[in-house]
Amino acid sequence: MPIRRLPDDLINRIAAGEVVERPASVVKELMENALDAGATRIAITTAGGGRDLIRIVDNGSGMDETDLRLSVERHATSKLGHDDLDDIRSLGFRGEALASIGAVSRLRIASRTEVAEGGAEIQVEHGRIGAVIPAGVNRGTAISVESLFENVPARLKFLKGDRAEASAVTDVVRRLAMANPSVHIQLEGSDRQNLVWPSVGGAGALRERLGQVMGADFVANAIEVADTRHGVVVRGLAGLPTFTRANSLHQYFYVNGRSVRDKVVIGAVRAAYADFTFRDRFPVLALFLAVEPEDVDVNVHPAKAEVRFRDPGGVRSAVINAIGKALAEAGYRASSHVAEDAASAFRVGGAADAVSGFGGFRAERPSRANLDAEYRYAQPTAAQTRFSGFAEPSAAASYQPEPETAAADAESFPLGAARAQVFANYIVAQSDDALILIDQHAAHERLVYERFKAALNEGRVASQAHLIPVVIELPEEDIGRLLDAADSLETLGLVIERFGDRAIAVRETPALLGRADVHKLVEDLVDGLAEWDTIDSVAKRLDAIIGRMACHGSVRSGRQLRPDEMNALLRQMEETPHSGQCIHGRPTYIELKKSDLERLFGRD
């Protein structure tokens, strides 16, 4: 078959297939044009999920008759002043959007500049461009797109239902609204619930707009991110590690104002939260990156959904560093959802529940013997020795509350003063205005883990030598994995060597672990090494190895603690970053405000 030149209408329809995937694509292109035109108010109306009608009205700079005629031609744009594709400072740049939309719909554009006495209008029907005619219109531009894909049945049949398409439009508008807090945006139509995001200004404009779009719940459980590294400015809000979702749909990323889904940024976020969240949970956040235009290529995707960085390593480092700093500044803070979930676990019953009490617990009067057994910490026995790991040089480690005055003073601390230990694992504390429940194992696990990381950053984790090496018999393949990883393990304070044909000898263990069960520790490490398989993976997973070690060096569930030990734990939690969640992403404490308790008992 000979080569032939394609007709213009087919060329336009092919271009439209790249740019206009669905109604949401049209809304995105037209809203970006309005924003580039300096609009401060944008109104979007849809019908039939955008298939029947999309109408966008803005108060931007508008177009005169000449610009209006050029706007619907291919490769015509006002956004490249110097023909320099390395200096893109607008949201749109290809010059194909309106031409492509007009090729697959009935397009009408009416516009007027601020200085013009009247406006002008042009219509494009399935690629056929009409004449420019006078029109009565306010300053700005009004664009309507009707019967989308009417002339492309193959594309039309692949669209989803009205509700799904309307939802996709909402997502596009939401993303653009988040990045432009100074613009008043409203979204309405017969196929949707109307949404309005008023413009906001001032120093807290971004936080307020994110609250409008993502909800006040997110803002209340997020920390501000603001940092610059490698020429990359990173700002926004990042959710606390205990404020997560089951998927990544609540993660929003922007590069120079463009909403993107970039693998580099997504991977950096995953790495930044790796120590704090469950494997199958995703943090909620909105990050805005600013880089020099010449350091990012925005011309790699027809729909401008992807970018390519000149220095992806620098961008990754900047994002990880910015989130890391923000999480560290959050300290021991945990999501408010933790307390809300705890409060909702209580059920206030009527007369029928008066005997059984809350949650099925029987309201029988406890005997003196039962009380003594439950609150054994009140009279410590010789067996209740001080646990290892609290011997670190710290004011909290020597905290010795007296029965009255010291305990009262401790209530002024954020995590309050320890009042009891229940189920041999949970510390009950009281602050000035709250009741606090602490998981002693999870909390101390985080403390040990952070000490490990701090020691590793200084070069090597201190170890303690065993007078008699601990000999552990293992299968040959496990011994081989341990010996291959011996150098990495020695950096972490664990010194091993072969002992005969079927065993290893553990000569030194990390001092931070105290009197840990060496057999269980080694068995746990062997399981991890078998999973990771190669020594390269081991070197990259030092944090995971530290996590396994920290678990063995922390206060175990079932360990009875004295009041001074419990208070020492609370004080160290207050001093340690990220102590609001354990290394597996679970909360380490739950805080119930006095008002929450009063509401549970109907006293509010």
C-alpha cells in the first residue's frame, strides 16, 4: 500500500485521541487554560458525566478576534513566548487542546478582553471551524463542549457510566483546586452534587484550601512540610503515620503547579514512611514541588500527567528529607482517629446492660485478692526488677515520682503520670485533661529502634561481649546466610562466627538489647535473611534488621512494671520522634480527653 497524507480531520481526531481520553480530560485542559489566563473565578457545569455538556466560564484575560481564531488551530499557543521547550512556566503548552476537543465535539467559545467593547464567538463542529462573530459576553472566556465523541463511536463506547465519568471530572477539578487556593471554583450540574471552594489568601491559604478539598479531618491529622534541598522546594501537608488509607488515591503530587503521578516522588514517599506504616497502608498527603523549569521535562506525556526530572536522585532525596523532618517535628503525636476509634468501642447500654457493664465486662465487685493481682505494681516484688533499655543517660531514666507531689507534677507532662498497669501490658496514665492508655511493648519497641538508628548514624552500634558465647544450632543454609551478612550484622552490634559444622557462636550482642533472648533473635534474623535472599538486599534492609532487633530488645507484653519504670517510659516517649506509633505502624498510645469521657457517661 503506498504512503499517503492523511486528511486534516483524521489528523485532528488522532491528536484528540492522545489529548482527550474522556470528559475529565476536556475539563482538565480547559481549566488549565483558564488558570493560565489569570482567572480568579471558574465555574464548571456538566451533564451526562460530561458526555452531553461541559461548560466552563472564567474571568481571565480573555481573547480578541484574532486570538480566538487562532485558538482552535493546531499547534497554536500563547504559552511559549520564546519557543523554548526547556522553559515551560504555564500549565499548558502544546497548542493542541482546543483543536483536538473541537475535532470530537460541538465546541463553542465566547470571549472578551478587558479593553474590548464587545466580545466575539467561534464555533467548531467535529473539526469544521466556523466564522468569528460578535457576542455579548463578560470579561473572560466561556467555553461549552457538547456531544463529546459523537463522531467517534469507537471512543464513545469505551466511556464508563455517567456517575463514573462525573466522578473523574470531580477528581480533576479537585486536584486543580488544591493547587490554586486563590481561585474561587464551583462545580455543578444535573449529574452531580454541587461543590464550591471559595478563594482563600494569606499565609495559611494552602492549608485552608486543602481543608476545603480534602476535609478538616486531614488537616487536623497532618503536619506541615516545608524544606529545600538540591534546588527542590518541597511544601505541603503530610498525614501522621497513624492517619492512613487502604490505597494511594489520597496522595496528591504537584510539580510546578501541575498535578502528576510520578514514580520518583511516589517511591520517595514510600521510603519516607517505611518505618512508620503498615505494609498495606498508605499515608494521606498533598506535596507541592517547585523546581527550575530547565530541570524538569513536562513534555513527555500528551495529557501532561507525567514529568521527567533531570536529577531524579536529588528530587527523591529532597522529598524524603522534607517528610522526615516533618515527621520528626511531630514527635510522639498520633492521629485523632485513634482516640475516636477507642471512644466508639465503648457502648453505653440501658438497664439491660447495667449488670454486664461496658463491652460485656461484668460489673461484679472485685475481691481484695483480685485487686492485688490486677494492680501488682503497687507493691513490687523482688522479681519485678528494672528492665534493661532504660539505663540510657537521660533525665527520664531517673524519674522517681513520690506518691503525692511528684505524681501531681507529672500530670502536666503531655503523656501525664502513670496510674496503673492493666493486663500486664497497658499503662494507664492521667494528664491534666486526659486519660491515656499506652502499649508498653509497642512504645518501647519504637524507643529502642530510634536508639539503634541514632547509633548506626554515628558509625556503629555499641555491643556487649558474652563471657560464654551463645551457641545456636542451625541448618547449613541458614548458617551460610548469617555468615554472608556477618559484616552488616557486626555494624549493628551482633558478632557471630561459625562454631563447628552445624552451629554458630554469638560472641557479642547489641548493648541496646540488654538481656534479650539471643536464640529467638537469631531465629528471627534468619527468617528475614531467607526472605531477602541476597547480601545486597541485606545491606539495603538494615532498617528492617534493626526493627527485628528492636522488637526483641523492648519491654515484653506481660512484664510487670514499677511506677517509676512506667513514668520513665512516658518521659522518653515525649522526647523521642515518631514514638506515637510502633515500627509496624500501630499506635503506641490512645488519648481520651476528659470531654470524651464525660460524653461517654452522658455528662456533656
